[in-house]
Amino acid sequence: MRERLAIYPEFSSHPGSPTHAYSRTCIGFKAKTIMSHGSVTDAESNGASLAGDFLWEQAVNAASMNVARILEKALAGEDLDFQDGLALSAVDGVDLIGVVKVADELRRCAVGDRITYVVNRNLNFTNVCFVGCAFCGFSRGPNSPEAYFHSTESLVAKSIEAVERGATEICIQGGLPRDLNGSYYADLLRAIKSRLPKLHLHAYSPMEITYGVEKTRMSLPAYLRMLKDAGLDSIPGTAAEILDDDVRKSLSPNKLKVRQWVDVIRAAHELGIPSTSTMMYGHTENPEHWVRHMLLLRDIQKDTGGFTEFVPLGFIHSRTRLFHTGRARPGSSLREDLIVHALGRILLNRYIPIIQVSWVKLGFEASLACLEAGANDFSGTLMEESISKAAGANFGEYVSPGEFRAMIRTIGRTPAERTTTYAIRRTFEQPHSDERLPLERMPVLASADHPPLTGLGY
């Protein structure tokens, strides 16, 4: 196997460029973070070679016997079981490097070296919600001065503007007002689709769909058929959080149960409506929950084949009741980010080959690190993102396509724009003039000794 350069040759030949500086600083930053949990004493002085230049074969050989055995099973294409996953979820040091490197090799074999992104816009149509999730900083009561419910006309106008800016997808989600009309979800789809028939409408979580069923008193399959006929193309697999009812009770006792989430997803898939799959981590859960959650998703995918991707979502803690009442940890560590994304690749690889990073949750440094730990999709431009921002995320609401491509090139991968369902619209083999790093949102450049992403609310 040939070792890949950390950045493209045209960038490495310009050591004074911001791209080159970022690449080298970020490699050292990731190496120090990984090795700070292990026993390798020269990690500080030789971090880049340890974390950046280890081949996966070397990483497996350096791992402990049990971890190496499990990684060899994964490389052989075998499905790992719960105990295997649990062992990988607890790794540190050289074992963590082994997991990261094998996940990256599995990614390379499964989907190649392209990193994809979609040009899309989020429409959060209302923040009024009665559910009261303790992890949410977005919702407001109907009488709050900060409450809003955007008109259908304004949402159609935002969709038209998004298409004019190159968007191929609109993602629609919002709060659950008590007085919501049961036909609202379908009416909004029709209004947008009538003006933009080719635009992909990715809309409504299983929680919203369950609420629509309750409001209309229709059966779940009939309600989903109505949404599909109104223009629904796919659904976000959000509202999953952790698919364990005990954990869910601590997060939001009013939210749908695991069985309800699974029923909506299966029913959608049976009707030919694909969905994403997600997992929120970094709050009250533990690694056992990660593994059980991923294995449940794998079981569903074996039956339906309807998941388009797996998206780990780090808990944004800083403005949430869950954190401020002492019931949750302050989000995930970079070590947990790497493990969760790598574990997603290793456990789901044969069934859900697309592993997506959420830059709005992770920030750019951690996103790039996870894209070298098994992930292969950078999510979307968003243009407008309210939910994570309301909970305390501070990584912005928009990333331009040129910024995505510039960041992707810093880790030696090829950027490509995709559709919602992962058809490739265009691959960018060579840099374009609109490509620039969003340096103002990459604090690792501020100092080579930058402490890894603490206090940033991811």
C-alpha cells in the first residue's frame, strides 16, 4: 500500500501558505490529542509521524491483542458484535490510533478518497414547541418574545433564494406548537414543490411525523403517503438521540419512544422514502449506548436498505437545561468524536457506507479529524441553521462550497458536490479560484499549542 501525502503536492510546495500552515498544525494537534490518553512518551515531539504517518497495518500491529483481533475481523468484512463494539468504544493511545486508521482504511476501500458535500438550506419554520426536551436550547413557548412562526410565503421565498444560490436540497424541521394544523406539513411541501418541482425536499423528523399522525388521526402509512404525494422526497432521521428508552426519559420524557421512532423509519422506507440515521452523543449516555444504537440501525438497514447515511451529532451543551442542572457532561471530547465516527464506519461499513460529520456541531478542526477517522461526507452548506446555534454552537450558519473544497484539500482528499441521495453532481479534481479556508473559524491556527476544542460548546 502506498502512503498518501497529508496534503496535495501543489499545497505542500508552498510552506508559507495558510493551507500548508493549517495542515501541519492540525496534524500535530490531532496527534497530541490522540496520544495524550496513551503511553507513548514521544508523542509531543513526534506526533505527526505517529498519528499522521502510521499505515493501518502498523497501527494494527501496535494495538493490544484483543483490539487487533477485532480490527482484523472488521478488515476481513465480518460483522462485529456488541462485545466487539464495546471493546472498540473504550480505546485510548495506540489502540485509538489503530481504530482510527482501520476505520479510515475501510472508508477508502468502501467509498474511495472523495469527500462529498451538498448545497442546501435549512428551514426551521417555527421555534414554538411544547415537548420540552432538556437538551434543546432552540424551543420557545408561544408567548415568548423570541417565538416565531415563519409564513409559508416567506419559506417559499427562502427556498427560491436557495435555488438561485445553487441549492439542490431544502431541509425542513421545526418545533411542535400545540395548535398546529394537521395539514400544515403537507401544505408547506405543496407550496414549495409547486414553485420548485425539481428541488429535493428533505423534511420532518419521526417526531414531527408522529405528531402529524396524531393531529390528523390518519394511519402512519396513509399519512406518509400523503406527505410523499405532497412532495416529500426524504426524511431526516433526527429525534433519535440515543435509541434507549431509559436514556430518552432523562433527555425528554415527552418525546417519542424507541419503538415509535423505528416504526416511522421502517414505514417510510417501505414506501420508498429514504432517511438519514443519526445519534446524539456527549450527554448522559455511555459507550454501551453508542454500540447498541449503531447495531439497531444496522439491523434496520439490513431489512430496509433505506438509510442514506449515518450522522453522529455531538451534544451542544452550553445553553441547555440538561447541562445547567448538572445532568449531563459538557459535550464530547475529541477522543469521543474520533471513536464515535470510527466506530460508525467499522460497525456499519457494509450496510451504511456513508458516514457524515456535522461541522455545525464539531467545528472544522474536529470535522477534518473525523474525516480521517472513517467519515467521508462533510454535510451541507446549510445557509441558515438555528437549532445548534440556539444551544450554543458557534461555528457559523453557512459554509460556502469553495470553503468546503479548500478544507477537504488540506487532508489530501478530493471534493465532490452531491445530491441528497449521493449521486455525484461534480468532482473537483483541481482547485478553483473561489476556494478559501474559513480561517476566522479555525482557531487551531491561532496557536500551535491550541488546547483541543475545549469550551466551544460541541
